[in-house]
Amino acid sequence: MSEINFLPTVEASLLRRQLMSMVRRLRRQGSLDVLPFGLLAVLGAIDRAGGDITPTELARRENLRSSNLASALRELDASGLIRRTQDPDDGRRVRVGLSEAGEAALRRNRQLRDGWLQQALQGLSAEERGILLRAGELLERLAASEPTSTKEQA
């Protein structure tokens, strides 16, 4: 039986608050866009999925309720931001991908957020920016980690 060393609660809470502060700030920058954040989030999810995915796969991957996703997809489709195609393996299924307009909308929103971040980073030293980039690698590892089950801890 191996002992698991957990980060002290105070440190974990501090890190969570710091991360959420950055997420809220980036979200606020992204909300300067004409598209609602929820629709941009769906466009981003389609893009992360490789630009071609079934709504069911998308809902599962992004942990979305299918009714909410269906509504968002209808709105994106009506706005010309996604394209729907028949699944080549199963004609009863539909696949969704980004249209050129959807790609442009997503790119514009990412530029809003990246532009703010680029400007904010200029206030840091080269050493501080390097630390943030290295910390970003660790954050990606944390985001990819799965919680250990109670059985594995015992």
C-alpha cells in the first residue's frame, strides 16, 4: 500500500482561485465578441474535435446535455457557422463541422483573447514569461490527469 501525498488544501484552493481568475478574465475578453460565449464554446469544441464530429460524440466529449447542444447547433447552423454532412458510414447520422464563416468567427474570438494576453504579458519580465510558459506545460498535465479512485487509494 503506497501513501499518496496530496497538495495541502490551502495550496490547492489558492491554485484553483488563481486559475479561475485567469479563466474568467479570458472569458470576459472573449465576450467582447458579437457571438454569445456558449456558441463560441461549441465552435471551439468542434474545432478541437478535428472539425468533423457527430453531435452525440460532441456532447459526450464536452459533457454537454444533448438538448442544449441541439439548440446551439441549430443556432450555429442558421447563422451559417457550421456545416452538416451525412455520415459516410451511416447515412442516418449527421456530422457537424465548421464552415468558413465558423472558422473565421472562432479565429476572431481567439484573437480577442490572445491580443489581451499578449498585451498583459508585456508587463512581465522575460524570466516571468518563461516561468509562465513552463507552468503552462504543468497545467496541461494537470488538466489531462484523471482522479484516482477510492479503491486505488486504499
